Amino acid sequence: METQFPYNQHISLYYPLQASQYANASRWKRDHLPRQALSLFFTMWIFGVLMYLIGSTILYHTVFDKSLMKHPRILHQQIRQEIKQGLFAMPVMSILTVPFFLLEIRGWSKLYDFANQEPFPGYSYLQYPLFIFFTDTGIYWIHRWEHHPSVYRFLHKKHHKWVVPTPYASYAFNPFDGWAQSLPYHIFPMLFPLQKCAYLGLFVFVTMWTLAIHDAECLSRSAVINGPECHTLHHLYFNYNYGQFTTFWDRLGGTYRKAKGDELKHKNE
Ligand SMILES: [Zn+2]
Ligand SMILES: [Zn+2]
């Protein structure tokens, strides 16, 4: 076998790791497209399920106000229903997301390794607010579009089954809905440079954020941050607070509703 694929060229940038003698023995070579797709699918599915279950369980047992489980708008065995929907959505979302990650690992994105490869000095800091602003904008408009009567029924209705959401509601949606709302995260590195480590960190961050805004607990009273208090109002009153990270677009688009913090206690019907 003369044509050896240059293995470990990416990992070796960070850590010198020799490919084992068996690296080339597999029938499906490591750069074989179906093998890459399958590996990405399982990695994403398993990693996603773990973050969802562990994250929401920690939130449920720490900040979540468990007295809400007696709220009149909580459904029968709601958490069980939410987890079931979440676990069903995960593998489908993973399949739909594989093409984006394939494009990335095959070099079609603007991902870069080290700060000295940044397009201009200071960009490695700028990438974070830029990523948040870009994805916040994208999610706001996609989410608003999903509330359009002609789309809502097919795509987004499942997620609004939870009028009083628990942290387990965060990924309890129609998988196509979750995928649509995750599009900005995958479009960003195609359009803008993004450091690989930052991307991994942001991936964990956005997952945790999505869990946290379904916590129903008033964690902040910030007028700028779209926290759990804002997203809980979205589940309660429906046509407000479509944003993900900030209230910027809701304010601009006239859909902002300020949380008083006690809505869940008074809205019994
Ligand atoms: Zn919604
Ligand atoms: Zn929600």
C-alpha cells in the first residue's frame, strides 16, 4: 500500500499523536465519506443526548422551582413526555446536521486553528460577540417565521405543548424545528472565520443556554439578556420574546415583553 493517507494531520497540530499501524487496515478509510458521516452522526447523537440529560437534570435539581410541578398548566407526566420527545428529536437532528459538519471537516468552512491565523488582530476576541449577534439574529427571524400560522402547525407546535416548561422541554421539539433553529450556528463558520476551540466551547455554551432558558426561574432581570424569565413568557403568552440570547431584535421588532417575574404564579388559566 503506497498511497498512505496523511493521518492525524489536524490533531498533530495540537498534540503529537502517531497513527497506529492499523490506521490504514480498515476497509473504510478514515477519509471515506460514509465513514465520516457515520462517525459524525453517532458523536453528535451521543454527545447531544448526554448534554441534554445531564444538563437538564442538574438544572432541574438545582435552580428549577419544583413547586411549579403543581402548576395547573403542567401536563400529566410532563417531564416524561418532554424527555420522550427530546430523545426522539436528537437522532433525527443529528442526521440533518451531518452535512454541515462534513463540509467543515472536509475544509469548506472558515474554521481556523490558532489565534495567529486570525484574519486581523483582535478577531479571536471579536468572534464571540459576532457569533452571538449573528445567531441571535438568525434564530429570532427563524423562530418568528415558525410562528406564522401556515408554518406553526407543522414545525413548531410540538414545542409549545409545554405552557409551563421544565428544563427537559429545551430539546423537546419537532426535530425539523430544532434543526431549523440551529441553522445559524452552522451557517456562521461558513461565512465568518471561527477558531475551532471557540466553536467547541460555543457548541457547549449554546446547548447549556437552551437548557437554562427553559428553567422558568428568574435568573436575571437584565433588560438586554433573553433569560429564562423572557423565554418562559414566550411559552406562556406565545407572541413575545422570540430571541435566544438577547432582547435586541424583540425590542426592534416590537415583540418584547418585560418579565415581572411572578407571571407563573398568577397565570393559572
Ligand atoms: Zn415559539
Ligand atoms: Zn422554548
